[in-house]
Amino acid sequence: MNGQYGPVPGNPYAQPQPAPQPAPQPVYAQPPAYAPSYAQPPAHHNPEFLAADSRSGIVVDENGVTFDFEGQSAEFPWSEIQSIHSKPGVGGHRLMVAVVLPGGKFYECGVKARNSVTLNHWFRDLGHVLGVYLGRRDNPPLSPH
């Protein structure tokens, strides 16, 4: 022996060691050139609002406003609505929404929130949805000339 430990060159019993391979690199997708902000929905988005308790409900969507009270519904399409008003009801845990029609007649519906946090979320969400639909009505898209 030559005083070294390890495989001897040309030894038929020695196990060849594979050459080290570089670790595979993960393939990442390219990020989009523009990532939309989630603070504002896209222009084509049709948001909806729903608040309900055991007796009544309020829905605001692309069709208009619907009040439901103990199974009876009243639907108000956007074309028939002059204005919409909201306020907290007596006791501070109720969302009150009024739909005013062009002749001055109005309809009101109230929904009881479980707590003040829910009520605050309802006011925030309702404001956003009304802003979208009333903004569309008050600012119709320009037609090409």
C-alpha cells in the first residue's frame, strides 16, 4: 500500500462517485407588469350589499334596492330612485335605509346588527356600493361622437 486510505485508482471494487450536480433552481412565474390595487374594485365590477336580520333584509345591487320585511319584498330599480338615505336607528345597532322616489314618496327599511362593529361595516360597505351605482347614474359614460 502507498500509505493513503481510500479507493485505489483502478480498483474494481471501488464505487465511482458521481460528479456533483447543481441543485435545480425553482421556476418562478414572472410577476404581472401591473398588479391591481385591491382598495378599489375594477370599473366593470358590480358590487353588492346585503344586510339582514331574522325579520328583514336590505339588498343593493346592479338592479337597484330591495327591501324585505317578514317575507314581503319591495324592489326599487335604479331608474325609479331619486335618492337613498341611511342612518343608525334607535339604540345604535340598527341600519335604517330610505329610498326616495321622484314624487317624494319614500320607503324605509331597518335591519338590526349584532353589534356596533357589524353596523360600522354595513355603513362602510353600503356607502361604497351606493357610490358605485349612484356615481354611474349621475355620471353616465360619454357616448362616442
